[in-house]
Amino acid sequence: MSTLPITATRTLFPALADGTIRLDGPGGSQTPQPVLDAIVDYLVTRNANLGGVFTHSQATADLLARTRAKAAAFLGAASPTEVGFGFNATALNFTLSRGATRAFQPGDEIVVTALDHDANIAPWTQAAADLDLVVRKVGLNPDSTLDMAELAAVIGERTRIVAFPYASNGIGTATDVAAIVKLAHASGALAWADLTHYAPHASGNVAQLGVDVAICSSYKFFGPHLGLAYVKQSVAQSWAPHQLPHAVHAPGAARFEHGTLPFESIAGLSAALDYVDSVGWEAITEQETVLGQRFLAGIPSGWQLHGLPSMVGRTATFALTLPGHHPAEVAKHLAAHGIAASAGRFHAGSGFDALGLPDGALRIGLLHYNTEAEVDRTLSVLAMLSQG
Ligand SMILES: Cc1ncc(COP(=O)(O)O)c(C=O)c1O
């Protein structure tokens, strides 16, 4: 048992009332009522663009400033100017990677990892194709952790960026962010983190860990569809953005924001950050650890877990296969029993390839709003399949 008031917590999420067991959190979390209310309230009471002298426009500017400050606290940034908003993590990464590489020289190197989502690989391979850069991909140890010896060996004097995830969205394995940052900085490279999968599970602490750039999407942590980026102030100022003339000189990460922002989503994000604060990281991680341990201890025989066998060094995101059954068939079986869990490679194919899983896996993703009863029910449906 954890100390999280689970019944009261779940009551806040109207979508959980339909009885479906939601294990698709890594694809996107559900949304609490205060976030829904904040989106509607913005559109009803303050909807306006920036730059006006009237109340609604000024209220929108105020909302943007306050949410930037809250997002900075959420990410662990030193200043609100280190936070930028965009369409989603992928779009922000394409934009930021273009800014970062604009002054790179042919032959400069970027390191990525086999734990990364394509959103933190494709922007680099595509920039490399345009600018004659070199991308090196670091592999995994057999237990699914990042091969840190290979990482250390691959980083060299031409390395300009080390791109890596806080945790894999496919198999849940977390990385040692501080150790990666240290390796990157030792050779003068930027530490470029994908926080997207990790963000609903624990605090990112970007500045404390020394990360230079981090991206994530708010719909993974109980907010609306909206991307967030952390860019260290000195780093943001050193790049020339592809930007409209009026915004080229915006401070910090805002230099990379394009056009009119989705203010109703920013209102929703503000409420989502309040929600996370109200629950607290301690209660969130405690609940996920309890649920994750229960799930791991109960995996029925016949099923194979791909990834770390305990809750140490991972999120409560589990990749499973049942020999003789395609992951998509297994996901359909779960759906028929009222369990929403996806199967496949989740745009994180490098990790599945490294583990010898060309078809990917069934992904069971637990968030703090899941219950022990849901874990037990899921295990019993998995057992139905493995026991024929
Ligand atoms: C680790 C990780 N990075 C990046 C992304 C891309 O996020 P978005 O589709 O919001 O851009 C995802 C989405 O699942 C993800 O899990």
C-alpha cells in the first residue's frame, strides 16, 4: 500500500470513470478536471492574442509569464527564460536542433543512444545529412541499460552534442543523467536530454543535473497537447534562431517559439503543474513503485520481460512478449478485456532492435492513478493468454 489517496485522486480524472484500465500512459496520460476547467476558462474569459492594451490580452500575457515560471520550477530550470513552448517534443527538437547545428562544421559529431525515441534521433540524422555531420549511436548492455563504456569511448574532440533520454519510452530503462552530462561536458559537448517519457514519473531537475537542453510534452504528465523545452540561458543566446524578425531577440528559449502560442494549452499546463505539485513527487514515485513491484512479482510464467527486473533504474513501463504470439494480437486480447495497452516499437525501434525484438513488445505503462486491483486484473488477463 502507498500513502497516495487513490480514490480521491482517481475521482479527479473523469476519463477513468468509464472502467477501462488505462495502461497507455507512456502514449499519453489522462487529464484531471482542473486542467479541463482551465482550458475552457481561458477560452471563455481571457481568449486574446498578445500585444493588446485591453484586459484579455494582458491577462494572456500574464498567464504566459506565470506558466513559464511554473514550468521552470517543474523542470528545475534556473530561470523562466530557460523555458520555451511549442507544438510537442518532436517539433521543438527539430527547431532547436536546427538552431544548435547552424554553425557546426562538416565532420562535427553528434552522439545518440539506442534508448532514444526517434524524436531524439531523426532531427540529428537529418541535420547531419544536410550539414555533413557525423551521428554515432551508442548501444545497450544485455540488461537494457545504456552501454556507458561505449558512450565514453565514442565521445571525442569532435563531439558537439550528446543526445540521450532520461528513460526509454519502449522499455522503461532509465539512464544515469548526471554521468552522461559529465562525459558530454568533459569534452565540451552539450548534454541534450529527452525528458518526455520520464516527466510524469519523477522530477527532471535539469539545472541541478547540468543538462543543457531538455524537451518534453505536457500530455504525458496530465496536461494538454503542448511541448516544453528547457534551454540553458547561455546556450539559447549562443544560437541564431530561424525566426520572425520581431522574435529574434526574445530572451532565452522564447527565441525558438514560433508564431502564436496555444494559450488554452498553456492554461491547461499551468493547472497540470499545480496538479503535480498537489500530489507531490514523493507520493507519485511511491505509488508507482508499489504498483510496479506488484506487477513485476506477478508476471505469469511464459511471459518474457525485456528490461530491468526490479523498480530500480527504470520507470513503471514494462515491455513484455509471449513467445508464439505477436505483440499486436496480445494487445487486442487485452483490449477485449477492457485494458488499454499498446503494442509495437513506439518509435523507439533502436532499443527493440538492440534487444532482438523486431516486432516490439506489449507495453504496460503504469502511472500513479493506476490501482493495485488494476495490476491484478491485468496479470490475470495475461495469465489467460499464457495458460491457453
Ligand atoms: C521518450 C519520448 N520522446 C519523444 C516523444 C515524442 O513526443 P511527441 O509526440 O509529443 O513529440 C515521445 C512520445 O511518445 C517519447 O515517449
